[in-house]
Amino acid sequence: MHRYRSHTCGELRASDVGTDVRLSGWLHNRRDLGGILFIDLRDHYGITQLVARPGTAAAAALDKLSKETVVRVDGKVVSRGAENVNADLPTGEIEIEAAEVEVLGAAAPLPFTINTDDGVNEERRLEYRFLDLRRERMHRNIMLRSAVIAAIRHKMVALGFNEMATPILTATSPEGARDFVVPSRLNPGKFYALPQAPQQFKQLLMISGFDRYFQIAPCFRDEDARADRSPGEFYQLDVEMSFVEQEDVFQPIEKLMTELFTEFGGGREVTSPFPRIPFRESMLKYGNDKPDLRAQLELVDITDVFEGSEFKAFAGKHVRALPVPDTAAQPRKFFDGLGDFAVSLGAKGLAWVRVGEDGTLTGPIAKFLTEENVKVLTERLGLVAGHAVFFGAGEFDEVSKIMGPVRVEAAKRAGHFEENVFRFCWIVDFPMYEKDEETGKIDFSHNPFSMPQGGMKDLEEKDPLDILAWQYDIVCNGIELSSGAIRNHEPDVMLKAFEIAGYEAETVEREFAGMLRAFRLGAPPHGGIAPGVDRIVMLLADEPNIRETIAFPLNGNAQDLMMGAPTVLEEARLRELNISLRKPVEVKETEGRPISEAVHPDASR
């Protein structure tokens, strides 16, 4: 028999009754019922129940061991009997009559309980991440991640893509976040950078003649944490294609996502095909450019209705309405609750009216609406008895910031929110430029490396604020999985695009010398995207925080509490690297925006 096990803890069934077996695993739980010990033994594959009778050597040994001790157990498979079957376990029809026990790894007292989610704080969990990963939920999430990545590789190859590796040690790049830098011992005073993304390399692969590239790419960005963004490092499905237009990128990615979310989504419905929503339409209807389409409500721009109005709260402001049907039975606390929610987002309050059985409007602002206001609102919003309407007024961005989340919250509270579905969409037609409200300066709104729709002609003839770019985002359930673009591969068009944003040609030539040199030696039209693997798994696992899907994440302060990183280097090591340290100084904002702050083409903003 094998030194440690003849079977795993998830393998034995009723057909194995009578077999002598050897199992190894962790002591998951122990119960003493009248002197008879019942032990749950756990390994990677599952749980098997052991039973140790009073007076046996096995019982004496198991009774003294702490939870999470690693043991080897020899015994015989016996039937539990119909009345004792545990239907929740694949091994629930049998148990092992323990005969011999060997301790393989003793466990000291645990810092927290493994077999229950006992509310231990995240810092403690990350400090003892190897223990946290023993929990069923965490183990399941990491195995889901492994299966998803394996499926991505298989499906991408089937779609005609070739997996290629790009460098980890590279040059600093003008992208959307701060680089992590690595000192070069052999080149004193110089530094490598860890790649924020393989963006330039994957474009260079297209210029080199490789047609369809993909990579499960590690990316490194020195940026702050969010619920859907892990600081430090993350993984993305990096994709690039040659001789393509926007729809050519959409087709394989849409097929991939549909198959992935169908296969691993636990039976949840998946949108197909993915709707294409122009950026400006998304901002107006949903209040943001990553709409949660599970909320079956839409905002409506009614600014014109109140032009010249004497109602000061709306007059001269951007006004959007949110009609919510079927609210006749909703109590006053429904309206007050949404008002409180809006205030939590920074609003001063939330105006509303409701439509009665006779079509009249009642509510806090009903008396300020003229007959003409009521008539236009009724027609435009399709109001009928039972409708409620919530209003937001102010600057466009301010209204969007408030009414976007209110739309989703109202849908949830009023029963107009789809559960257990994945609602995908593409956000398209992003504006190429935007105006800085304080300086009046024209700048790139999304990323500077996309091909403008209309090419050089539009750059030369159109108002910059009217120029659209071949840029797109893929969004699922309100989470942006990635941005992408058809790349600007024409040097003259690229120089003109930067000129409009205030960058001199000499600066662009210096900052992007390598790419421009490649473009001038025969570059095909190309485009791509890079969906975040961590975010995909987060959605599939139905986890609210991305760290729950990563085996060893950093905490919110970009620290590894388990390994003690980042660390202090000894003086001898610093001398070897030709580095001297100085105390941190307060960094003040400087005027102007360096070209190095250009947004990365496939960054999740």
C-alpha cells in the first residue's frame, strides 16, 4: 500500500464497503457521541468520515489531536446505514472504521476557525492566508479560477489564437498607472519596469506578422485597491488581432465570454448577443459607462421640459427622470429610503412624484409642476397609474453620479431587477477628446492610442469634442471587464491626434520612438482587448471583492501580510544595486499633465 494513501478523501463510495484503505488529510472536525469519536478528514478532493470506537488505539490518538492536524489513517470502509447517510457529501454513504493513526503534521492552536466562516477580519485572514485557503469557499474559488483559465486557453486556441509570452523585465512606459521598478545591478543607476500590460509588445507582435495572439498575462500597476481591483498585480486575457475592424474583435470575445459564463455560471442566463451601446447613450440612460443591465429601468433626459421654468430647483440645470412602474403599493418609506440612499452618494435629496389612479401627480414637488410639465412628462415617460418618478438636477456629471446608482437601487427595491443572470454589453463610440473644465484644455478622454473614427480627415476638419474613437469596453452586470481599441497604426494620424491634445511632435517622437519606428516599417491595421481574469472569476464566483478569487493577494495597502512584503533591504544589498535611500518628502501637485499619464489602451479605468 502507498506510504500515505490508497484513496483520496472524496473518492470512496458504497461499492468500496469492506475494503482496507489508507487516507491522509487534515482533521477537519471532531464529534464525541457517547465515547464514539466521529472525525471529518479533509483533503483537496473532499471529506470522509472516520469512526473510532472507545478503547481502541485509534480513538486514543484522535482524541488528543487538535483540528487541522495532518494525519494518516488506516481502516476499513463500512456502510453508514440508510438512516445515517449524509446526502450532502459524495462519500456520505460510508465511513472508515479507524484502526491505525499516524501524525504527519501537528497543528498548534489556530488563529481562527477553519470549518466555519466565523467573521474573522480580512487582515487576519491575509496574514494566515494558507489557513484561509483551506476553507471550502476559498478552495472552491481558487479551483474555479484554475478551471476558468484552463478553459480560456482551450477556447482561444480553438478560435485560432496563438499563445505567446512577452517580457516581464522591460522599460518604463507611458501608461495609465505608476510602474513598479526594478534596479539593474549590471547597469548602475538604471531600472527595469514590470509591465503594466503587454500592450506595446502585443502590437509589435502584430507588426512582426503574427496574426492572432493571446496570453494570460501578469500585469503590475502601482495603484490603489478597490473592490474590483487588486493592488500590485493582476492577470488579464491579453488579445490582439491583425487586419480587423471593431466587430472582428467583438465576435471571438463574445463567443468566448458566452461559453465561459454558460459553462461556469451555475445555470445563470447569459445575454446573447451582447448589445452595443454608444457611450453618450449609456451616460444618459444609465448614468455611467458600465451599466448594470439587470436593472430594468432607464433614466430619461428631461432638461428641455424645464427650460425657462420658474421651478428654481430644476431651472437652468441638467435634469434627468427615473420612471419606476408598479409602485402603487409602496409605502412612504420606499421613497424616503431612496432619498436617504441618494444623500449617501452626496445628493442634497431626491425629488419625486407618484401617479394616482386618476392620473394626477402627487408628492413633494407636484405643486411646482405646471399642467404643461405634467402633460409632457406623462407622454415622454409613458406614465400610468402606479408609476413613481424620481428626479436628479444639477451639472451633467453630478446628476450621472447620483442617478446612476439610484437607478440600480430603485430597481432592486421595486422588484425590477433580474437575479441570477449575466447581462453583458459593449460600450462603443467613446469620444476621442474632452475639455478640462478648469483649464479649458482639450485632452484625451479615454486613451490616446486608438484610431479616431474618420481618421485624419476628422482630426483636421471636426471639432475635437465631436470626434469619436474606435474604442470599446466590455461590461457585465455593472463591472467593466476591459477596455479595448482598434489601434492607431499610422504615424501621421498619431502625431496629429497628440497635437490636438497639446503635445508637440518632438515629445511624441521621443516618448514613443520604438512604436513609431515600427509603424514606419510596415504596420497592419490591428486591434485588441484584455479582459481581466480576476474580474471574470469574481463574477462567476459571485464574490463582492476581487481578493476572494486570488490565492495570495495583497491587502488594501499593497502589503503581503503573510510574507511580510514589501521589505527593507540591508545596506550591503543597496550598495550592490547602487541605491541610496532618503526619507519620503511630501509630493505636491505640479501644473500640466505629462505624456506619461496617458491612459493605457486596455486599462480598466
